[in-house]
Amino acid sequence: MKNTNWPWKTIIEPFKIKMVEPLGITSREERLKLLEQAHYNLFNIKAEKVLIDMLTDSGTGAMSAEQWAGIMRGDESYAGARSYYNFERAIKDLTGLEEIIPVHQGRAAEKILFTALNGKGKYVISNSHFDTTRANVESSGAIAMDFPAKGALDFDKPADFKGDADVRAMEAFVKEKGRKNVIMCVMTVTNNSLGGQPVSMANLKAVQNLCRKYSIPLFLDCARFAENAYFIKLREKGYNKTPVKEIAEEMFELADGAMMSSKKDALVNMGGFLAMNDKDLSLKCRQLLILTEGFSTYGGLSGRDLEAIAIGLKEVLDEDYLQYRIRSSQYLGEGLLKHGIPIVNPPGGHGVYINARKFLPHIKPVNFPGQALVCRLYLEGGIRAVEIGTLMFGKRDAKGGFLPAPMELVRMAMPRRVYTQSHIDYVIEVLAHLAKNREKIGGLEAVEAPLVLSHFTAKLKPMAEEKTAVQPGGRKIWKR
């Protein structure tokens, strides 16, 4: 079937299931103990104890039969492996960029790139940095600055391209700080931190014009480039008949370089790349690659990983797949809205983001409403999600305490080609139950949290008024 000719209301998965894996079915009592042992941090829960895992869409997808066949063909030579050249060819064909550097995942690309830029005390501007991008910018001594589009934080009001950058604000900042103090512009497509929202081609062109005017390199953080391209096809005037591959190629033509966690839209479980045309910058990056990742034709990856990425970058541009992918997130979002659950509207490409600040107004930001919802979602339904709020992005005061982030979200990420409609119906049912009992959800306190990327390893506990009680019949409950 072809996407443009599909005549039916029901959008089906454009694949059949060939292998299955059991889910982690647990009791509520067991999950209560697991939460306590994990210090109320879902990153510490064993995957085998999770029923529906929506923590991330990064590296959690199901690969295709062709990708598994490619894995068997992988060339594991240390230098100059055939699989590297297949990988390089696929990325050059997609991006048009000449210098292709493999890395084991996106944060390795970030670390290498921002270290090579050596921008201590200078600025990197963006529509919105994600957590590891911001951490690697700041670890290099540079300063990450976000310029989301006006209205992007109005989560209730739908808009086609809420992932756009505020170009006027960007230019005002560049003028204020001076062009030499802005070392790079990174456009994240789709905009992960703000709900997986897409960036329009018009906005990318406006950002490119700004960057050319001030001689600022423009890089795409392109982990979800195919989803972004499909949104452009659906929503932007003049692109409805343009093949998604051509839209993606046009996006990359606007950039001086790209970095990718291939664990998203390359449909693989591990891998990433840096791509650029600047040979001098590429040389610095390759030297760091060899020091920290591996030789320049494998970069911390096996040959089979390189082969799977080359295949996945082609498969992800199939419009039947993209139609199913985007519709899956819409289906979850529509189900939550029917139960009065506030989300970032419209739903993004790779998942649905719940507005925890609005959903749990009785919990102060410093008591992590997003994390409280994440914990209760696991307790009641065995569903694992991730907080994008004060625990992840909150600033720290002089004593190490948390200052509120501008948003309190819970991301329900959709692993690619993994769950069926009945799984999503279950997720909606559990969240509908929580919506009816939201006042019983209490906040959390931080017991221990590092200064960098706190959410991965933080230890928390229920607020002082939270008690573990026993109902008649011996059933433990976690209540306010």
C-alpha cells in the first residue's frame, strides 16, 4: 500500500510481528517495594519489572528483518571495514555532507563536537537543547541558550510548528553578545524538550539566513529528522506532494553539519554520527574520536551496528511507516485528552508529553510533580515514563537545592515498531484512573542528586506527609 492512496480510516502497522518477548508482569505490592528500593527513580528499575516501557524511544525499537540480515553481513575489520563505507554512503546520500564520523551514540557526538569547538565562556544557541546536549555544551565551558518560538510553552494551544526557534530573539542575542561569542547554532529536529514538536522548513531557512549573516555554523541535532520531515509534508504549504526523502534532503542542505543519535530515526539499538563539511573541524573531531571512541572507520561501533544504521536510514523514510508512527502518538494523545489529561498539544512525533504542572497543581515544582506522576504511573500500572521538569532541567542554588524549571512535563515515549494498539489502550486506561484520583498523588523530596544530569541517578523519597499504610486485607498503599 502507498501512504497517499490509503483509503481507510484505520491506520494499521505496516509490518507483521515475527518474534515476541514477554512483558514484565508484577503486582502492585511488588512495584511499591521496587519503587522504594529504586529511591523513586525509574532509571533504577530493572527492565524485566516494567510492563510497558515508555522511558525513551532511544535504542528501544524493533529492527527489521533486513537489518538483522545486515547484522549477519557486518564486516568486523578494525580499519576500513566494508560496513563503514556502506554507513558513510548512506549518510552522504541523505545529508550531502562530506565528513562522516561514526560514534557509539548521540552524546558521544556532542562531547566530541563541543570539545573540539573549544568555546569556553562563549554561547551555543538553539531552538531548545535536550538534556545531554546542554550538559555537553556546559561541560565544555560554553553556555547553552534556548530560543523557543513564541507560544511554544502554551501547551494547551495547538500550533503546527511549536518546535520553531524565535529568530528575532536569536538575532537580538547575537547582536548583544557579539558574533565572535556565539560559536554555533543547533536546531533540534524534532524539538524533544518541548514535546517532540516539529520545526518548519521556513523556520530552518530563517535560522540559516541568520547564521550566514553572522558567520555562525548551523548544525542539526537530527535524531528524529524523518519524523520532522513527515510533519513538514503534512503541515507546511507547498510540501504535501513532496516525497519525505526530498524534504529531509532539503533540511540537511540548510545546515553546515549534523549530529545524530541513530538510536531514534535510524531504527537501531546503538550508534550515531557526526557529519560536516568543515575539514579542519572534522580533523579535530577525528583526533578526539580516536582518543575516546575508536578508529575513524568504526568509532566505538561494531561493523554490524554500522550495517544496521545504513539500512535503517533508508527504511525510516518509508511513508507508510511514518504515517503509522505519527498516528500512534496522535492516538495516545487523543485518548488522554478525552479523560481531561492535559498534554502538549498537538502530540509530537515520538510520544506524548503530559503537562504535570497542570495535572498536579497541588504539588509545588520543588517537589517534582513530574517525577511524582512518573512514580505513581509505575506503581499503578507498571508503566515507565520520564520526567522532563525540575529534576531534569531545574537550576541549582548555592546550597545545591533545585530551583523550578520553566515546565513540568512527563514524556510518554513510543518505542518504534514495538507496541500494539491494545498496549496503548492500556496506558490510556491507567492514566484515566490516575486522573480520577490525582489529588491522592503527593510530591517528592530529593535525598541525593548530582549537579550534572541529576535525573539519571538522583535519589528521592516521598514528602514528609507521605505515608505507607495498609488497607483492610493487608494491601499496601502509597498515599498522601
